[in-house]
Amino acid sequence: MALEEFIIQNENTIRISVFACMLAIMGLWELMAPRRAPKISKLLRWVNNLGLVFLNSFILRFIFPMAATGMALFANQQGWGLFNYVDLNPLLEIIIAIIVLDLIIYLQHVLVHAVPALWRLHRVHHADLDYDVTTGSRFHPIEILISMLIKLATITVLGPAVVAVIIFEVLLNGMAMFNHGNVGLPPKLDKFLRFFIVTPDMHRVHHSVEDDETNSNFGFNLSCWDRLFGTYREQPRKGHVAMNIGIRGFTKPQQSTWLHGLLIMPFIGKISGYTINRREWNAEDKE
């Protein structure tokens, strides 16, 4: 297939172009019609959040030069994975692979909330004092590496087509930037889109400081998983404008915004649970 060959040959260009376009589109949308007023300097957050993104990209390229695409190519060459044992229509195989990979990302997201040691890493993502397009790519380097290992293991078991992995990676990155945007959609459109994909208002609930709201809406791309597994929450109690974003105990910019603070955050304080079963809300604990 000519299109498949084009995607494989131009993977890096496609990925960088989608990232740059989404950053520009969502950034402009946020400036023109912000859903919430920013609490701290947007420039300060963007410099540090994007600095972390570039650091993660460098580390990934250094440790996993070929990353997920290389593993997909190697698995196919070796005949590894389920898709190498069944004869499916190529388009159907791509669709199934994308859906399964998205499910794994959902389950991984639940896992980093359920295991205290992993939550210490993942709280770098949640500790952002504001919520915008750059929050969608803000993760600790160790979590990025763990995520890649899970992805590589999944690809080894599935044996998906290389183009399916590339499309999934591009979709996941683009959707994460979209649904972390400080923007809002018309209510009727938002309600309709939620039957298929994760919208900014849907995922913003997940970034609430309240335990029960944080432990909901784990999806990044397809919205069906939260509905199927009972983790869906329609709206935050206080509404999207008044809700508190972030994590209790990390309210200062030097802790939650500056790059050095983000890198040492997982190693600060004692290990404590922030597990998936902490989904109750006590009115006495609210800020």
C-alpha cells in the first residue's frame, strides 16, 4: 500500500508535524477562548512543561532508538504476536490493533493511580497548577520509560502492523493535547463527542484535587473504556471554572512548575497510597 509506505517512511516528520500543529492550534484556541482563567504565568508553565517534553524525547531516543515502531517491525520479521497467526483484512487489523493498544493505555493509567510507587511518578502529570495543551505531554522521564516498556510488551504479544503502531502513537499524542486543552465545546457537541472520544471537559474532571474525581475518566483517546469499567464521571462537583486543579500539598510553583521540581517530585515525602479504591468524597476534607 502506497499510503502505508508513505507513513512508515515519513514517521518522524508526521509525528513532529502533528505535535507542532496541535500545539499551535490548541495554544491559539486557549488564548482566544480560555475555559478557565490561568492561575500562574502561561509562559513559565510552557517553558518548563515543554522543557520536560524535550528531555523525555531525548531520553527515549537514547535508550530506545527505534521505540515502538522498531519493536513492531522486529516482531513482524520474527513472526511474533497474535496478528501473525491470523489472516485478517489489513484495514481491520489496523483498527483492532489501535483499539487494543488504547485499552492497554487506559489500563496502564488506572495502574499508575492504583500503585502508590507509580502514583509518585504520575503525580508530576497531575501537579500542574493549570490545565492546558502542554499538560497532556507532561510526564516524569521514569514514567515515560515504564510506559514504553509496557507498550513494547504489548506490541510483542500482538504483533501489529508497523503502520498501526505509528497511527496509534500519532492519535494518542494528538488526542492527549486536545483533551488537555483549556477550551470548551458547545454542550450538545461535547455530549455527542463523548460517546466516541475523550473531550477536554470530560478529561478535566480527572485533574481535580478531589480523590473521587481524580480517580475517574482515565481515558486519553476512546471514551468507551470509562463507561465500560465504571470509571466515568460526567462533571466535577464545583463545575469546570470553579473546580480546583492539581494535587494537595503541591501548590507552589517551585514544586509544581519548575523543571527541577518536577524531576525530584517522585522522591519527595513518604510513600502513601493514592489508590484506585480511594473514590469516596468527604465534605469535611474539601478545600
